[in-house]
Amino acid sequence: MTEVVVPIGPHHPALKEPVNFKVVADGETIVRLELDVSYNHRGIEKAAEQRDFVRVVPLLERVCGICSHSHTTVFVKGIEEAMKVQIPPRAQYIRTIVAELERIHSHLLWFGVAAHEIGFNTLFMWTWRDREAVQDMLEEMTGNRVNYGINEVGGVRRDLTPEQIQAALKRLPHLEDRIAKYRDMVNKEATMMIRFRGVGKLSKDDILKLGAVGPTARASGVDYDIRKDDPYIAYADVPWQVITDTHGDVYGRTLVRIGELQQSLQIVRYCLENLPAGPIKITTPRAAPRGEILSRYEAPRGELVHFIRTNNTDKVERLDIRTPTLANWTSVAVSLVHQNLADIPVIVAAIDPCLSCTSRITIVNERGKKTGEMTWDELSAHGREFYRKRGRA
Amino acid sequence: MSELLKVEQVAKAMEGLGTVDAMKPNRIRVATTPAKVKEAVQRALKDLKCDHVVQIAAVDNGKSFELIYNLTGPHHTVVSILLELPRDKPEVPTASDLLPPAGLYERQIHDLLGIVFVGHPNLKRIILNEDWPENEFPMRKDWKPNPNTFYGGVHTEEAK
């Protein structure tokens, strides 16, 4: 059959950031993939050079609408390291609680999106309802549902009252119960078994060669997790485990994320029950001495890195951000090769990309005989139909 | 979990390539030159068992450009390979053949700072919008937006 170029992107409301793929397909099989991630470049790194440390934190909170706490924590912990200051333990625990709640709502969001892409909309409704409970917890603690505004250089901006801690602890059993149910479901539910197993497979060697991070890497048996490898905030004090899996496919990535949900709930419970007393912030100097910090953080999607240069002023000389999604693209491009066109939505969704995808797909026959257009929804529908037919045959 | 790398180990592996110093117990920096960077990356992969590229950081320090290849591995130590590039001829051999994920990172650096990675198979625009003018590199310290240049988006009366 003739090779066909399928441009996908750049806009789709279900995912978070715009990206454009040019998928070269031979019939139903994918041959090659090129990508363009330019659509959401807002010059944040340049803007960060113009603002002092107080003003740059709210800016970085807006790098991403899901990992908003990740971007501020990685930055403030880098600046605190450059200033050589230690923040109080209570502040570290509060940062950890928010970070893990963020991971829970992000993984639940991912699980819902993945369920939606395979046409299992009931699960999508369930996970997003449970995610609401997590966002309510975040709202009660920080005052905000998305950009929590809890971090500042030198500590956190809001303390937790005993009533807030009790209210949060009361919400945990329900979530623990729900997540145990999902774990059970993944191993039994036929739709998930058919659509996740063996799809987008990456071996351990592939992962290391292609530099994938986060749950994508851990699902192939690579145990890299910055929370263990280079512990920050309260992770060294809290009992928890790195979750890995050996399936290496979308199914494995689902199992890893569900395992991480359980670990995160355990961390949140521990931090709430053992919250140290004391102040929540310290006064820091205005400026940071000349230095170079490589600040690493385990965001929900994987290793997030802020490279920070300081130069004796109250502004950064350079802030270089490497997001987990950028690190994972190379692996997506490889894991899609030889897969079915029908599997694009679920494989792309499996790395939990921070991208907003397609409103329109143009299918162009390379001979120029035929041009058709397809929306992402139609591609998803094509995926479901493809497997439905195959199931019957 | 294996032990952190020691400065002496790194110094031995990087012999003849440049100076080695520990910035933190788990971060060791090797300062080398553009001509020797591939050799340094190769030795980090082979002799120091690095298997993960954390990031390639690119800095404009006002006088020259700096590239920092941050690599890590099962030893959980970050090996930072630092090199400086002159402003008038910012060229360095690509590392994308040794480190596949570096391909994307190098394209991004090429877009923002105009550093040319010699031998890169596909050094096309990735992070700036498609209507961004050629030869304008926004992350350079001496870059100023020109009021008469069109930087993308919707054409307005004033921009014409």
C-alpha cells in the first residue's frame, strides 16, 4: 500500500498543550513520526530572567496547569540551595502533601483520559469524579484548585490548621477504596486488557537509549525516581516505595500509575499524621550568590529539571527548563513505529503528554489523489471501530 | 543501590579532557572543549556507566555560550560536561548519534540560541513558531525585538 502522511494537530481540547505530529503510515501501520511542539511557546524562560525571585514564582506556576506545584517547588528548592538556606520541616511536609495530592489528581486525570481514548467513558466519569475530591482537598488546604500559590522562596505561604488536617484525613479512606477498585478493574476488565496489553511496547534498553522518564520508564523496569535518587523536601523521611513494572506497554504504565496513586495516598497520610510543629517559612536574603544549580524533581509525568544560574542579584541569569514530556517524545516516536494508526490516541496518551492535540486531521494520499479530513474524535472512533471489527473477525 | 561516583573515578575516566571538580557530592563537573566533547560523552557512557541524559542546558553568559550536558546513571550522580563556545562561531559536533534524546534538545537549543550542532540529521525548527524570522535567537542576551519585524501571529496594521 502507499505511504500516507497523516498530520495530527495542533489543537485538541481534551489534552493540555498543542503539538503537531506528521504520522507517515503505510495502510494501517505507522512507519515514521515527526513532531512540532512550537504552538505553545510563550517565552517563559526569557520572562523569568526579567523578574525577581518573588515575581518569578507565580510565573513558573503557570508553565503547566497540572504540574503547577512541580514547577514552583523545583525552582524554589533550587534558589534555596543557591542561597544555602534550609527551610523549616513543617514547610517541607506541606510542600510534600501538596506535591503528592497533585500527583494523585494528575494520575486520576490521566487514567480518565486513557479510558476515554479506548471508549470506556464510564471509567472516565468515575476517575474524574474522584479527582474532584482531591481538588477539593487542595482547595481546602491552599485556597486554590489549579495554581495553588503555596510556594515561596523560604517556605510555604499558608499553614494547615488542625481542623484542615482532620478534614483531609477524613477524605482519604474513600480515595483509598476507589483506587483499590481501579486496581482490581484493570486486571479484569476486557476493554482495558484488549486495548492496553502489548500496545506501545518499550523494552528496558529502549527506555534507557531513548531517555524516557517517569511512569513510562518505570513501566519497563527502569527504577529511576528522583524522589529516591536525589531526595528533596520530605521524601527522605517518609516510608514509601518506587513502583516499577515489567510489562513495558500501556498496560504496564497503567499499573505503575495505579501503584503510585496508592503510594501517594500513603505519603499524604503519613505527612498529615506526622506534620512537625514550628514555623512555615524563614526570611531569605533578596539576592542569591553566584552559582549554578541543577534542580531535579519527580513531577507526575517524570523527571522535571530546572537548570538555574544565579549571579549575585535578585534575578536568575538563566533558567533552563526541561519538562518530562520533552524527554518522553523520543520514546513515543519510536514506540509508535509498526503500530496501528488506531493505537495513536492511546499510545500518545500513555506518556500522559502535556499537550493539546488535534481538532483536525488531514489525510493526504502521497500520490495527491485524495485528501480527506478527520477530527481527533473521528480518529478515536476509528480506533474503537477497528478493534470492534477485529473482535468480531 | 550503587554508590555515588567519586571525583577521582571521574577524573580518571576523563583524563586528558579537562578539569574535574565536585559541585555537590552527587554532581561532578567536567570542563572540556568543543573538540573533545564527543569523546567525553562517550567515556561517560562507557566508563562511568551513565545511561540517562538529564538535560542539555544552554547558557548565554554575555561573553560566550556554554553548553552543559548533564548525564546520570545507576550511580545517581550527575556528570556535567561543560564547554564554552565563542559567540562569532557557535558550532559543536552533535551528540545525537550517541544520545538519541539529545536530538530534540539540540534542535531546541538551535532555535533559541542559534548554536549549530554539526552533523545533526534534522536541525529544523521545533520550539519557535513557524513564522518567526530566521537568524533571530531570542534567548541571546543581546537580542532585542525589532519593532519593524513580524514575529508571528496575526498581522496588524502597525506591524505592516
